[in-house]
Amino acid sequence: MAAPLLVLDDVRKVYTRGRVIRRPTFTLQANLSLEEPGIVGVVGPNGAGKTTLFEMMTGSNAPTSGRVLVAGTDIHGVKYRERDRLAIHYHQSYQVRRFRKRIPSALLAPSPTRTPLVHLFDEPQFNLQDGYIGFMLDFFRKLRDEGRLVILCMHPTASWHLDILAEIAGQFLFVAGGGVTRMADFRTLAAEPRFRLYLGPEMTRAADAICHSST
């Protein structure tokens, strides 16, 4: 039986400050398994830890505790230059995030794969020119159909952002309050009180309209 494509095994990231007494300033925890190829939407308030989550998933930010497994391999134990053969992080303009090197690469293991199994898109800039959004959605579907896991983070500021999420994502991760909550579909996400508070009244009405139109 094949290993899940992505596992966050009791992952916890704690940021601290203070020279003598280190005090926690931010904590993010996640414990989940994404077993199969698919497209997962990630949403949550600014500063909730979405980018930190992505960086831990792709090996550029080491968790304080826990493990990140990509197809059964601990990505933080893989050579830096080869981690993008497991999972790759595209940030906004599709520039790959840099790794924080704490262990000499010679002491790390090679990647067991040659091409990424997990593709993470961190708030991509969707161009509104004719056909561009459709092209990007088709690209995400192509990766999924090739057996990849696509994780798409968006910060909805317009109703068409919600349309994209509802159309393309099969499930969702809501990042808020120091944790990551898995949602089965857009309707479940739209009913989540914390998500509705995050959206605000106007965008909540847009989300409800999408749910109503799909019934």
C-alpha cells in the first residue's frame, strides 16, 4: 500500500522572542494526512500561519517538533537542493522560497523522486485577461490528474476568488487560531463561523450565493 502523499505528523512550530527568557509569540500546530492526488484550498486570516505551514511542508522552515512526510519520506531529512523533487513552494510571483540550512547537505539523504509530488501555490496572482484563469485551473487539474497533490492558498478579497476556490478545490484547510482544520468541501467551509467572520458580511453573502447556486 502506497504511503499518503503528504502527512503532517503532530507538526508544531513555535516562534519565540527574548534574549534571556524566551517567550512564545506564535504557535502553529497541524496533524493531518492527505492520502491521494487532488486539489486542496487553503484559507485563513492574515498572520494565521499559512505561509509558515507551506514552508514546513516544503522543508524550508523546520518545525519545532513533529515530522512532514511526503510519500513516506521526511522532507526535512532530504538534501536541500533535492527537496523540490518532493514538494515545491511557489510564492505569489511563482518564485520558489529559499531553504534555511541548519545541517550540512552532505549529512542528508537524497530525494527518492525526481519530480515534485506536492505543488504548493501561495496566493498566486490570477491575471484577469481572457482565458488566463481557465489556463491556470486547467494546469492545476493536469497536475492532479498526473498523480500530484496541489495545494492552493488564497486570500479572498473578491467574489471571483471564492468562485475559483469552489470550482477547483476538492477539500479545504482552514488556518486560524494556531491550528489547521480540514473541511470536506466548500459548503462545509462556508458554514464555518470563523471563516464567515474572516470573510466579513459582503464576502459571506457571496459564499452563500455560491453554495445556493450549487444545490
